[in-house]
Amino acid sequence: MKKLIYVCMLTAATLSAYAENKEEKPIGRNVLEITDGVLTPNILNSFGRVSDPQVSPDGKVVLYGVSFPNIEQNKSNRELFTVNIDGTNNQQITHTPKSENNARWVKDGRKIAYLMGGQIWEMNPDGSDAQQISDYAGGINEFMYSPDGKKILFISEVKYGQGPADIYPDLPKANAHIADDMNYRHWDEWVKTVPHPFVADYDGKQLSNIIDLLEGTTYECPSKPFGDISELAWSNDSQTIAYTCRKKSGVEYAISTNTDIYLYNLTTREVENITEGMMGYDMHPLYSPDGEWIAWTSMERDGYESDQVRLFVMNLATKEKIHVTREYEDIINVDAYIWTPDSKGFYIRACIDGLVHIYQLDLLDAKVFRQITQGMNDMGAPVQAGDKLVSLCQSMKEPNEVVVIDPEIGAFNFITSENKHLFDQLKPIEVEARWITTTDNKKMLTWIVYPPDFDKTKKYPAIMMCMGGPQGTISQSWSYRWNYRLMASQGYVVILPNRRGTSAFGKEWKEQISGDYTGQNMKDYITAVDEMRKEPFIDANRIACTGASYGGYSVFWLAGHHEKRFRAFIAHAGIFNSEQLYMSTEEIWFANWDNGGAPWDKNNKIAQRTYAGSPHTTVGKWDTPILITHGELDFRIPYEQALAAFNSARLHGIPAELIVFPEENHWILQPQNNIFWHRMFYRWLDKCMQ
């Protein structure tokens, strides 16, 4: 049995901070003694999670947060830290049992504002003199100070729809969900509220004169379920707020991705739509430092959530629009961006050829385009820090840490090492980028992750991972849900194909999968596993196939077509019956685009081919044990898909196991649930791969 010793690191300041509240103590850094050097689910759920670096106005100090999980308490707590730009003087500045989020430098760097308990607080940069400055009854999700510091933009929830007591007040204990149109549930919630942006006057001590920018509507801003305050922006003169909104409801909302950028004038309260006629997602507005331009990201086509993400700008005086990334539209998806300080260009985060790096692009001369960062790692969104950039950096080997980048030479240095005390005790792994020739003679990047102490003269079992999406990329990312280092550390060679549909290898490669779920991308998977079966270090009789979401669809489909290639299957939150999913998922635009249309449209050849190829139609060919897991709060792919797949497997006589998590959504996030899921994952492999 592996020996793990957990120590919660509490300083004198920490003890003092919660002395008045003896019922709840802060969660601190986990210190473990790891005796055999092997990464386990418990260790994975002990890492501190670094996020959201913010640079002080003078460019000298980085503010960031770390979430510390506690397995016993089954929760985490986020604390705030500062570190000098050269990596010195790293300090924890908050020590409370309540998480601090959305921390920002304000008042020219003299204060730090942050959220705690749903309200805005301010404190000194060393963490002292914390003062609550908001007392908003609805609670605050996120906030943003105006450039002049006289106003605060914030996000709060407003009521949506009716409950039983709204219709019949004499039934206050009646409990029911009521809907008369679409958009009644989303991701993991029955929709009772939607987020709205509010703006308030701020006198340096408290908020007043609060205005709802979407008053009288049920539109959402930011976008559910993952939108944030980056979908809004202040103009340089603090007189205008740019915001992103999809002003649709009901069926129109469910079948459209057409968000627009609106400019709200605080003096006149007039609203201008600057992207009218641009039909896809228009998001993330950002004013240039000189105040002459506004930029935003844009997708071209309505209903296609994975369209190429382009970068547009508009001259605020002339209204001229420029498609900045036109020359590179085939290869660039703009994940994140910032203006250069001179307003003449951008630093862009983009995933190209399976790696996420930062690039520089000129505003007016598209030929001025260069890659800044290099290496087998993924970079986070860039933040300006004087003549440097600050970002996060991660890989399949280690999670996020804060780095400082020299944009002139591309070199970067780590200035945090939150989990070094744990990784120093773990055996290292190696990752290979292998390009495999597909059946149509193209090259497919397939990452191969090798177990610790790998010996090519020995034989190893393997796991092939089927990616979700279906668009997206398997890059050098670190995940707490599908952790490739954890898989490899259990003694497996991990095979990670970037099959057709992945989005970092050009537009044609990405878009081939839409309307062809059972075609070329499945051939790509077979090619990847067949190529790896040829390796002398792979035990060809012990290969498992796993995946989630569309990856779960892939698992279910391959279960009926693999021809004895796999020894075991594991599907999480997978699509089993495509026709049933179309009529139960909440984002219909996704199914319309990728499936080709509705199942009742009998004249639609693409749609009919999609539904005819649904995984549930080939259960009669299943011949291999399968583990099926799902979250009961998953409304993107409802958990009935898992029930149907499990029932079908058992009725067909296939060894199967079903695990449903009542409190989880599309992802398994709570620490103990996450550990249980991982343990059951490897228990199933141990059982089937003997």
C-alpha cells in the first residue's frame, strides 16, 4: 500500500486569520511523502492549481491565485499570492477559509480588489486592511473597474421564468420545472436565473446608482455556461461599455450561435450593434491602448460553434472594419489576444500543429507575423508586463505555473513552482510527437506518452484515448479529468491521436468530421492503434480504448467495429443514440451542424447517414467488456445515454459496469468523486487487461 502523508501548511498569519472563526479553517498546501515515485489519483487531487496571473500597473509584481484541494473535506479553497517579476519575494497574501477570486490591481496598484463571498473587497497589496465595498443583494459573479476608477461593472444573476408559486401563490411548497419554449435547462442547471451586466458609481468606498444594462430582458451576458467578464470591455474614457450578447430566446436561442458586440453609452444609454450581419459568435471585445480601435473575435457561420476564430478590429471614428487574421485564417484559431502597448498589433494565443503558443501579429501589415514562444508546452493567455509578457505554462508532464516571457527573443522563465515539492518525488515520464500516415495519405500527429522507467525491450499494455469535441485538439495540456501522465504512471503506453476533426491542423482537417462522424476520423483511430501494435514494446493483446463526450461516442462506435483490436472499453458521458440525443440535448445548433440536421428530415442525406450510423445500431456486434460512466447533471449529453448503453450491453450478454454520479455534470469535479472515478477506471483496466 502506498504511503501518503498529508500536511496542511498553516502559518502564524493563517492561524491568526481564522482565530475568530474556530468552526472553519483555511485549506492550505498539501505536503505528501511519496515513497515509490508513482503518480496516483490521490496525488493528482493534491496539486495546487495556479490561475489568473495579473500584473501590477508598474509591471513589477504578478498577482495570481492557487486553489488548494482537500480530499477529506471534499472541496478546495483559493488563496491569493504575489511574486516579483524576477521570481523573488513570493508571498501568500490571503489566509481565509473563503475563496478569493477575480483579483485585480486597482487604484494605480495601491489596492487589490477581489471577490469573496459574492461581494467585492479591497485590500493592500500585502493583504492587509481588507474592506468590503459592495453589499449587493443578488451577489456578484465577476467585476471590472472603469479606467478612471469611478465606476464598477459587475455581473449578477436575474430571475428567469416562473416557478409554481409565481403562478399559484397558495402553493408555496410546490416544486416543479416549467417550460413553454426552449432554453429551460443548460449544461447542468434548470435555468432559473441568467447573468446580466450591471454598472455602478463608485466613490472609493461603496457602490451606488446601480443600472442593469439588459434591464427588462431575459438575454444572458456573459454567455452560458462558460462565458466570463472577458465578454465585456470598458472604453478608455470610461463612457462606453462593450458587451457580447445573443439577443435571442426560445427556439431561436437553441439553434443559433449569433452573438453580437454592442456598445452601451452610459450618458445617453443608447446601444449600438457593431457586428450586425456578422452571423457567428462575435465575442471578447477589447479597446486599443490609444482608444482609436476596438477589436473582437469572430466566427463566420451561424450554428457552427467550432468555426475558425478570426480577429477583427473597427476604427471607432470611421467605422472601418479590418479582418486582421485573414491571411492566416486556415491555420489560426485565436484562443486569446491582447493589444501591443503601441496599439499597432497583437499578441495572440493560438494552437497550431498541436501546440499552444503565443504569436505576434501586426494590425495593418499581415506579413508581420511571428511565433514568440517555443517548446513542447501549452501557453496561457498573455498579459502585458512592461516590456515583457506574463502567462501560464503547462504540459502533459506538469500543470500550470506562471512564466515571464521576453517577446523579442521568445525565451521564458518560470517564476512560480507551486508543486515542485511533489514533482520532485515523482518519477519522470517522456512524451513523443509521432506523425502517422493515414489511410488517405495524410500526416496525423499522435502523441505517445511513455510510462516511468520505460524499457523498450519490454512489452507494455496500452490505452488509446478518443478525444471529445468532436472539434478541439489534444495538445500539451494538463487535465485533472483525463490525465495522461497518470495513465502512463500506471504502466501504460498512452496513444493520443489528433484524428480528423481536431482544430490545430488547418480548416480542411477540422471540418471533415462534420456530417461524417463514422467515417475518416474512425479510420484515423484504427490507423493509430494498428501502427502502435507493430511496436515490439506494445502488447497487442492488451490495448484499451477510452474516451468522453464525442470520445465516448467513438468508444461506443468502435465497440461494434474494432475487430478484436481492443481488450477493454471505457466510455464517459458518451453519445450512444444520436437520434435520442438530438431530441434531448440543450444546444441544438451543435447537433444541427455536426449531424447535418434533424432525424425527421428524411430528405436530408447527411442527417440520415448520421443517424443510420449511430453507435446503438451496432450493439449486436459488441464483444468486449465495457465500463460506462456519466454525471446525472449532464444536460449536454443526458445520462440516459449511459443507461441505454449499459442496458444494451448487458441484454446482449457483454460484461459491463455502470457508474452514475448524481451530483456531477459533463465532468467529474468533486475531489472524492474524481478519485473514485479514477480508481474505478484503473480497477476496470486491471480486471480486463490481465
